[in-house]
Amino acid sequence: MRQSFLRRLAESVVILIGVALLIFIMLRVVPGNPIEIMMGEHANQSTVDRMTAELGLDKPIYVQFFRYITGALRGDFGTSYSLGKPVSSLMRSAFGNTLKLSVSAAVFAWVIGILCGVLSAVRAGGPADHIFMGFSLMGVSMPVFMTAMVLQFFFGYYLHWLPISGSGSWRNFILPAIALGWNSAGAISRLTRSTLLDVLQEDYIETARAKGLTETTVVLFHALRNTMLPVVTMMAIQFSGMLSGAVITETVFSINGIGRLSVLAISGRDIPLLQGTVLFSTAVVILGNLISDSLYSVLDPRIRREA
Amino acid sequence: MKTQNRFHKSTLIKSAVTLLTALSLSVCLTACGGSQTDAGDNSQTPSPSGAVSSVAPEEGLLRTAVLYDITTLDVAKTTDDYMVPMNIFDRLFETRMVDGTAQVLKSLCEDYSISEDGMRYDFVLKSGVVFSNGSALTASDVKYSFERLLTAAAQNTDIPLEVVGADALMKKEADSLAGFEVTDDTHFSITLKAPNAGFLAELSSPAMSIVDAETMAQVKGFGTDPADTIGTGPYIITEWEANDHYTLVYNDKYWGPEPSVKKLIVRVIPDPSTQNLMFQNGELDMIDLINLDSAIVESSYKKTHADKIVTTPRVGLTYLVMNEENEYLRDVNVRKAIGMAIDVDTIIQNLYSGDAIRECGIIPTGIWGHNDSLAGFSYDPEGAKKLLSDAGYVKGQIYFELSMDSSATSDTQLLYQDISQELGKIGINAEVKTYDHASWLALRNSGRMDSFIARWGMDYNDPSNIMYTFFGSRDNARGRSINYQDSETIARVAAAPSIVDDQKRMAEYQALEKKIILDDAAWIPLLEELHLYCMGDRVESFIPQWAGFSDFYAADVTLK
């Protein structure tokens, strides 16, 4: 188990360095001078040339990569061209908001998703099933920006219950969490329902019932645990996706998060910021996979034994 | 089996429904609990970070929003982000709207005189002015501000480079600016390399903001840390949370009249729909309608807030560039035919809902030297077809690329499509191709872009700002992918700023304009957009910045 974890950890480090190298090369191969973008329309060529030299962008690519990677190991990802601040401090402040948004959205998605899935499965074919699956289908099929706008209009503009945008208070995160989480909740509930329906047909469920356990106990303590294996994987992937930046939700609700930083970095060809956000997102996805694999082992003794 | 399941499932359903209901209720109660405001009350105030409170907005507070955050507080490091510099710094002169016209007014400059040859400027500085930290303003601070632009990796070097000795200082061959002489604390003179009749207008550009030499020697965070970014202007910046908001408050040491707005909160709201909802909800006191979809402006604002809309020309030009190195566009007949094929008046009505002015020359409406009587290309598609046919072209033979920046506004994207279709009607195949901003800029700056549409916003009220940028040198014309070939005209454009006599200078600019646009068809001027702002209920009046930047002087807003 520990050996397997360490092996995965080593693989992760290699992937991270590979991604760093790849993004570094790609950003220098694609057309477009980041300094010209940073300086804007009104700067002259001599100023652009001077800034290029001052930022070391005229140096050979291996020198630039060495400087970058040594800086990154010290936690220094450079200074953002477009925001003029250290990338590490920008990411730190953005990650705080993204973490709040992701956790609240994930909690909403997991609670609602699993509940709807379980209720639909135990009432398969009935009105409750149709209602909950309809709710899930809406979540999966409605674009996030549409959900966000409807929530903003209804709860922010019409009812005045919640702020329309911003990130200063925990109340600011309620609407974004629902907008972002509903989509995930829909996917989780559909997966929970189909998996639970399969599990409920298994012999050991019959055995449990034959032993006189209540249906609630059978579903919650026998069937649901086995149902959770694929669901947990999906939850972990969804969560790492949220952590690496929910661009649309962050934009519509004006939350200064990793997603918005990434978009800013891409549109402005802000090399240090883009490298920082890409590396961060890669690290989060790798970590998410590691956690989901570990949870798999916890939930399924067979996997634990194999490991 | 089925019956047995159903028997126990009812318990499970009940527990789950109870849990769901509890969860929903807790969300709703939480939502209600924090707000005691009546549903119809629009007096909610967002804190800078967006939390809504039911407290009425504080007196003197102005709340507005922008789509993108600023990148710096330092004018030396930007050619775009002027909102903060305009409000926290002063300049020797300011261009302000007076009775509907833009005028260059004295600001920190008390008096001045210009030598007969137009090379030497003697200034008297206003006395008794202090920076917001109490440090006194002196002529040495003005000199330091000029020198700093030449030595501190600045982006705005064009104006100080006009001063004698600027090149030597920039190349570190000198340790001070030779053409800038300080006589005493309030008297100084500037000697230019060549006469420039637009120099005073240039000094009113935000780039020429005056900073405190003494403070600069002591602080490390100028331009990034609000506490270290000190000016003499009517406001002080107190906080700047990147990508979220920044706050300006009144500087009680300000030398000028006390403004109505005592505190300004500018929030970064990247989604136009959210900005719209926030304004409608009373969370913003002023909204820049250029950020919103024109359909919303038409259907909502112009109907329900018509008396609250303030309009000003965006003093800038939307234009079509045709690269004279392209095998077809090098032919003046093709360029003239393109000019005749575009129905600008219909474009203004259809795409801009009438919120634009047709422009026929290079110098836009509102700029000194603008020629109202210049007749541009008349819309004449049949004439254009005949011109092409007489020049020996057959239908479909002429092909070039109309390169579009993917970050172009929706109006500009439609403009590309419209012009492509109009050119198609006279047999020219102008294919719209989209590039990401960086690639677009790289291609354009290489001088190899066939054709594109863009907008130039004026930095200061003088024709040289636009004429020189596009036609003042071969490098300038190449950097904009124009590749204008007439060396004699280029030399005249470069020399025009040194004509000291205003009448003669205006005549020269207007002659150049006629030559470049009508004779050589080197550029197709299209239109000047109007800038619309909508004031909220708490705003009494607003005078937009003369050039129609989205940035404005907070002191030009009067609250009720």
C-alpha cells in the first residue's frame, strides 16, 4: 500500500516537471510577443526591446527554463506581466476564493447528488424517481452561466436575499456554489442511482434482508458503501476540476479565483502567470487522483489487499 | 421481493426528504437572516468585496465597475490604466471639458511662456501644493518625474524623449536631463530638441503625472502598494485588491476645490450581465454602457433611464487598414474601391444603434485640427465595381485576409462581417480570419497583415498623436501593417509638430489628411463611437473625461 502510494507520488513529480517543461516550451514557440501585449498599443518598439531584455526574454530558452525552474522550487514563479504582482501571491489569494467556492459547491453537489440518487433508486420508476432525475437532468444539461444568471436574477435582484457578485463574505458563495454544484450534483445522482440499482440486485443484499435488517439499514449501510466506489472517483475528479478553476462561475459572480487568473493569463499571454496556473492545476488534478485512489482502497478491501 | 422493498423504502424516503427539506430551509433562512431589507428596497450597499448589507450607501460614496482590473498604479508602467493616476496625481496641465469643448487648462502650472522659436518653455509652478503625505511640491519633483520616465523602464517615453538630453539620459550617458533646468522651487524651464506646438497638450496626458522625488527615494512599493503611491491629486488610493476592487478616498491636503465624491469604489466585474444586474439593483451608482450588449442598452437603458444617460464622443477613430505590400491592396484603385463599397452610415445605424459619428479624415471629431468639411468616400458600390473593372480586375480575382483579433468587441466582430459582405458585393473576397490577441498583434507588428479593423483612442488633444503614430515614419507605418509608400508625405507628417504657427500647422495637417485619405486611399476612416454612461439615482451630474476613456475624474461627478 505504502509502496504503491510512493510510486504514484514519484510518478506525479515526473509529470509535474514534464508539464512545466511542455508549457514553458509551448509558450515560447507560439507566435506573439508577450511584452508587446503587456505594453499595449501605445508603446514604441525601443521600449518593447528594452523591456524584453530587462525581463530576460532575449536569453536562450534553456537559460530561461533553468531560471524558472530554480525559482519555482523556491516558490518564486516570477511576476505577472499583466497584473504586476508576484504570481505566488496572486495564486495564493485566488486559491483561497477558489477553495471556498469548490468546497461549498462540492458539499452541495455531494449531499444533493447522493440523496437524489438514493431516493430515485429506491423509488425507481415512481414519481419521486422522475422528479429527482428531472432535477438531475436539468443540472447536467443547463449551462452553468444560465443557472448562474437565473440565480442572480431571482435571489439577488428580485428577492434581494443574496449578493449578486463578489467574494467578501460566505454569503457571496451560496449562489455560485449552487450554480457550480448543481451540474455536478446531476452527474453524481445519476451515477448513484444506476449503480445502486445494480447493487440492490446482488445476492448479499438479499442475505442482509433475509437477516431481518430494515431497508434503510440495507440501503445505507450495505448497498450504498459498494455504490460509492465509482461515485467517489467521480467526486474526486469533479472536485479537482473545481479547484483548478471554475472559469465561468468565477467570471459571472466576479470571484477572484484560479479560473479567472488562468483566463487573464491566456488572453494576455502572461507567461509567468500562465505557467503558475497551469502547474497549479496539474498539481491539483494529480493530487485529486491520488486521493481518489487512496479512498478506493479504503472503501474496497479487495483493492487494499491487491495493493 | 418488490413488496418487501417498498415496505421499508417509505422510511428511507421520509428520512431523506426531511434532510433535503432541512437543507433547503437552512439555505433559505441563512439567505433571509442576513438581510432585513424589503424586497422592493434598492438601497443595499455592497462592501468593497461584494457582501450586501442593508445599510444605505455612505454619503459621498460613488460605486462603479470595470470589466478588467488595472495592472499598476504607476503611470510609468502603463499606457492604458489611467483611472488611478488621473485621480491621485496631478499634471502641469489638464485637458478638461469646458462648455462642451476640450481645453488644455493650467493645473500645477501657475504660469508659462514659450520662446519665439517654440523650443524653450519657462514654467512657474503653483506654490503651496503638497503631496498627500505632506511633502511639498517643488520644481525638482517635476524634473524627477520627467527623468524617471527615461530611466525607470517606463512605457511612456515618447513625451520626455522630446527634451534635449533625453537620449543621453536614457542610454545612461548622462545622469540628469540636460534640457530641464530648475531655477528655484517654483521656476523651471524645458528645452525641446525641436519645436512642438502640441507640447502643452502632451503635458496634460496622464503619463506626465508628477510624483514626489523625496517619497520615491524612501518607498519600495510605488505603483503596487497603495500606501507608497503618493500624489498631489484630489484622491488617495487606500486599497487595491487585485482582480477584485480598489478604493480611492478624498485627499484632505488637496490644493483644489473639494469634490462631491469623497470615496470611490471601483469593482472588477468581468461579466457585463452581472454589472447590469448590479446597477439595476442599486449596487452601482454609475455604469459604463460600453461594457453592455447594445441590445440591452437599446431595450432597457434608453427606454427606462433615458434622462440619466450621459453621452460623449470617444475621441478616437475606428479605421480599416489596407497593407500596401499586398499584391492587390498596393493598387490605389482597389483601395479607393474599398472605400466606396462601405456604407458607413448604415453601419452606424444598424451596428451601433446610431451611437457613433461618421469620420472622413484621420483627425477625429473633438480633436484640435479636425476638418469638418473633409468629404470622405461616398458610398457607391456601382462606382466601385466600375473602378475595379476599369483597372482590369475581374469578379473574385481580388482576395485578401481581414484579420480579426479574437478579443474584439461584439460590435467590432459584426463590423468585420459586415465589411466583408459589402466587399463581396463588388467582387472582392475579403476573408475574415480570427487570431488570438497575441498572434494578431505579432502579425500586425510584423507589417505582414493584409487588412484589419481597429480603433485608436487619443492620448492628448493634438493631431500628432494619431498622425505621427500611423504615418510619421516608415517604421510606424510598417508596425501597423500599413506600409505607406510615400516618403515625402511621411517626412511632412514627421515635421508637422514643429510648425509653431497654429493656423499653418492646422492647414498642413488638413492637407496631409486629404493626401493620405482621398488621394492615396492609404487608410479608410470609418467612425467615432459615442461613449454612453448611465447615472444611478444618487448621481446628480457627470462630466465624462474629454477623450471618452472609460477612466474618468471622480471630481467631475456630483452626487445628490
